Amino acid sequence: MRKSAAGPSLLLALTLSLIAGTGFTAQAGNASDRTNDGPSIVLGAPTGPENCGLRDGGCSREYRYGVMVWSPETGSQPVRGAIRTAWAAEGAESGGLGYPVAAQTCTDGNCTQTFERGAITRARTGETTVQRTIDNAADAAVVVNKQRPLNPVTYVPENLVNVEGQQLRSDAASALQQLKDAAAADGVAMRVMSGYRSYEKQAGLYNNYVAQYGQEVADTISARPGHSEHQTGLAVDIASPDGTCSLQACFKDTAAGQWAAANAHRFGFIIRYPEGASETTGYSYEPWHLRYVGTDIAGSIHSQGIATLEEYLGLPPASDY
Ligand SMILES: [Zn+2]
């Protein structure tokens, strides 16, 4: 959890602005601008009222030279200039980068600002560069779909551990263990069907389907190698211990399926391929396929009532290759 400290009073803000002669600064905003514990960035006078109702209970307010953005998780941070333009192009707080977690800092005219899922750099030359953790195969926020292969396509995760004869990344494995323990405490048992699959293994599966049914049909039932979430080590297929409805849509009606749908987010998992979202995800309903994204993203997706990871991150639909 990130907490923000209380900011100076309005009186102090006015005093500081009079002393500095530059108008309000981000640090010395009034109470309605929330608080800011980051470095002081001059935003000038406010040009509009505070606008709340942003994702996860956030608020923003426009100033002459930028915007102040606040959320309960990240506190209050100023965003301005070319970095703000680039952030807006990414979808601002509802896009791939999420909320700012610090003010921009500059060295020798090169400025950088960090966000929940990445950073934006504006070089002295004027060029802006966006780094996104959703592009990083080793990050729990990575997005893999038919439009977004793993980079590199032969990526192998580190820290794979054994889980019921399958492998998962250690962070996903310990979260899954907590999920299974909590389900068991509610009298619901589940077992692990499938975890990590290597590029080579996925290639074998996919090529078998192509040989059997042709590529068009194969693409509807199996991911191409380098495009499978199972290759990240963050995806797991679960089943009921008695095998009822294994890898079938009716798994949603089993005790394990219902428990997972209601509780997976508490442990950082999402139902990655929900019902009726194949135009976005590229896959039909898979109530058994859980994807570890961490509790921040999973909790936010759940509380915001957003169906897919693509929609949550402002990414284009990936119905096909
Ligand atoms: Zn799966």
C-alpha cells in the first residue's frame, strides 16, 4: 500500500505561492487537491474543479500547466508536459500504465516519471519513450494474446516450482496454494490440471492440432507457440477432484468453478477468458483457466466490474492473429 502524507495548509500554500511568485505548486495545493508527498512541481493556478469518480476511487484536477491526479493507493501526483501527453495517449489512469506513483524527475534536461505499470521518459531532444511492464514477459502484469506474442517468443520463466506435478512461477504458485487452502477451508477441493508449458511443448500441441484439423480449426482450440499464457508460468487450469466438466464450460457450475469465480481475485488471479468475450480475448469461455496478475490488478478488475484484461488496460481486441 502506498500512503500519502498530509500536505501543508491552504494558508501555507498561499504564502508559498506569494513568496515564489509562481502560483500554486503541486506540493502546496489546497485540501481539495488532496495531498502530495512528492517533489514540488509547478502546475500554476487551478483551471477547473476537482473531478472524482476515476478508476479505483481516484480524482483529478486541471491546472494551468498540468493535472494533479490522486488515488487512495498512489496518493497525489502531478503530471505535465510531454509526459502527460504520452500518458494520455496510453489511456491515462485507465490505460496500460495506470496511475502515476511519483512526480517526474529531471537530470540534465532528461525527465522521467514512473507509473503503476511502467515509466515515461522525455529526453532533452524532445523524444518520449514509454516502458510498459505489460510488455515484459517476466512481469506478473504481462499481457499475452493473439496480437501480443511473448518477447522473446521462446521465453522461459525463472523460478519455476512444482505444483501437483505441474510447474508454475513461484509467485503464482504460492498465491495458488493460498487460494486452494482458502477453498479447502470452505469445503471446496480443486486440483491443478495444467501449468507452465514451454514453447517447444506448445509447438508440439499446436502442430498436432494443425495436422489433425488444419490451421483454421487448430487456431480455435490451441494457442500458437509463443502466444500461450501457459508459457508465462502465470496461468493454471484447475479442475474438480472428480473430473466433473474438466476443461468444459460447465465447470462454472461445479463447486470449484463457482468458488474460483467468486474468490480468485483475492489471491491475485482472474478468470482470463470470461463468457461472451471471445471477440476481445480470442478465446471462448474457459472458467477453468486462471491467470495470476497480482492482487492490485485482480482486485481492481473485480471491483470495477471489467470483464477482460484487454479492456482493463485499454488494449485493442485480440480476436485473431
Ligand atoms: Zn489454460
